[in-house]
Amino acid sequence: MRKVTSVNRALAFIFVTVLLNSVGFGIILPVLPELIVDVSGEPLHEAARYGGWLAFAYALMQFVFSPVVGNLSDRFGRRPILLASLAIFSIDYLVMGFAPTIGWLFLGRIIAGMSASSFGIANAYIADLFPPDKRAQNFGLIGAAFGSGFVLGPVIGGFLGEFGPRTPFFVTAGLAFANVVFGFIALPETLAPENRRPFKVERANPVGAYLQMRRFPVVTGMLGAYFLYMLAHDSLPATWAFYTMERYGWGPREVGFSLGVVGVCMLIVQGGLIRKVIPLWGAHRAAYFGLSVSALSFFGYALSPAGWWMYVWIVIGAGSGLVMPAVNGIMSEQIPPNAQGELQGLLGSVASSTFVISPVVMTQLFAYYSSPAAPVYFPGAAFALAGVLTFAAVTVLARTLNRHLRSPGTTATAANRARPP
């Protein structure tokens, strides 16, 4: 009974943590373009360039520090590292809320990137709590929490943006601090002392972590597909607000509402459907399907002639909510308990490396093809590129799984061996 209670407490806190963090992430999206225009004095299409470089600063720090944080959690346990990260997260949003210049916004993003470990540690908690065959659907809880926050965050941000572009940052800082207090009271430790390992500098970096994972060919192959998918996926937070404001004349409220619909769809998929789909199809088919509809939706975003079409593609693209839990579950099956934090740290580094590249490239594409200098007016160019990248991810996934599922030692189930639907 005590063990069940501990598991439930951990799950409850992890859900709330990811929920509040995603609220904090989503709450600023509708107002960030306006805040950048305010502190930089630049027009909207030029502000998009600053938005890309802000994302670059955040992602670069996350790329460097995610393996450090993941390895620290394998050494000292999940609880203290997660709580420290959440405390720094709350400070970051205060810095951004008070930022008088674009330089202060960059400082805030750097601080945020250094502490951006909560999602990785949340996934490590799931790996600690559940056996391999139950992880994929429980990784879906993380996605459901993120989706719930993404329902609330942009809608709240759009509403609070009516009181000024800085207001959502202060609200987010308060939510993050409340989460730290809640964690001190409710969060248990899930990594048993016998499953911990010494902290080694040579493993606490992206290259060292990757070299450790090369022992697992399914993992290394899938990291390539994951990298391509995240390059595409990062076009959404980087350009969505700029694109819809430019293309359809939306304001913060419309942007916030549309992102709220994205969150509702993700919540339905990751909070409910995933628990039916993955046991029925297997994680591999779920990953194929999610990547395919994601690619289709990116092309839809790029070519939509009117704003209401964006909602059609949001619903179709909701199937992409299967991708991350399925991919994470497949990789987690290959890894021993004392390296789950290291795996999640590496995944964090891969995701942040794409966030170093993608927002800069995608916002520059948007800015160029939205400017008078462009040979053709095509603000959806970034989403078109994202569609191509996602189709490439499907190809890499298929080659990896078809090659290594026939190798000895794979842990894939018969359901997972199935071809794409």
C-alpha cells in the first residue's frame, strides 16, 4: 500500500509539474512577438528574427546542460535535481518580465535553458516507476500534462496579454514558485540508492552520452529520426504566432485560442487515445502513423488560404501526439535502470540541438518570404520545410526498425514488429 501511495504521489506531482511548465511555456507565446517589438523597436517581420535568436540562446544552453542534469539525477536522485531546476525556472520568468531591453530577454532565455530539465527528469521518473512494457503509454501522461497546459497557457496568455505583454511572465513566475513549494511537500524519490551510479564528467555531455548509447543500435538509429522530427516540430513554437499574425491578421487572442485548440487535441490523443492505440498497434506502428500525419499537417499549414483551415490541420496533426511517447518507450526498453536519466538527458540535448538550429532557420525563412525582397510571398515556407523533414524522419525510422528488429537481443514485441499501417 505504501508503494502504491508513493507511486501515485510521484505521478501526481510529475503531472502537475509538466502541466505548470507547459502553461508557462504556452502563456507567453501569444505575447512574445509584441514584447520583442516593444523592447527592440523593430517591425513584426524583423522581430521574428530576434525570436529565432532568443530560441537559439535557450536551446544552446539546454543542449549543454541537459546531459549534466540527467547524469546528476542518476547520481543524486530525481527529487533534488528537479526541484532545483524548477526554482531557477521561476527566476527566469521574473527576469523576462522586468526586461527593459532585448539583452535582458536574452539573459532570461539563457537562464531558462540552463535549467530546462524538468521534462527529461519527468520521463526518468516514469522509467523508474514502470516496467518496460508499461512505459510507452505512461510516457503519454507527460504528453497529456503538456497538452493540458497547452490548452490553458495560450488562452490565458492571450487574455492576460490584453493587460500588457509583460503580465503573463509574472503570472508564470508565480505558478513556477508554487510548484516548487508543492514539490517540497509532495514529491517522493523514485531512484533507489542501489540503482544510482557515480557522476562522471566524460558522460555528462552530449558526446559522452551519445557514445554510451552507441551500444544500443535501435537507440542510435532512432535518435536520427527523433532529430529530424524535432527540427520540424520546432517550427511551430518558433513561427506560429508570427505566421498567423502576418498571414491572417490574427491578434494575441486569436493566436492564444488556436494554440489552445492544439493543446486540446494533444490532450485527447496523449491523455486517452494513446492508452488504446499503443497496446493495439504497438509503439512502432504508432510512431509511423504519428510522423505521417504530422508531415501532412505541416504542408497543410503552409498552404492554407484562410485562417479557419488551420484548425482543420490542427485536428489532423493531432496524431503526432503519438510520436514522442512511442519513440521514448521504444528507446527506454533498451536501457538499464541506472542509465534512464542519461538517456533522457541525451534526448533533451538532441531536442535542444534542434532548437538551436530550427528556430533560427525557420524564422529567417519566414522573415525573408514575408518581406518585400522575396521573389514570391510565401510566409508558410518554414512549415513546408518542416513537412519535408518529417517525411525524412519516417524514412529513417523505417530503416532503423526494419534493420535491427531482426537482430538478436531486441526487446520488441510482436505487435511492434508490424509494418507501418
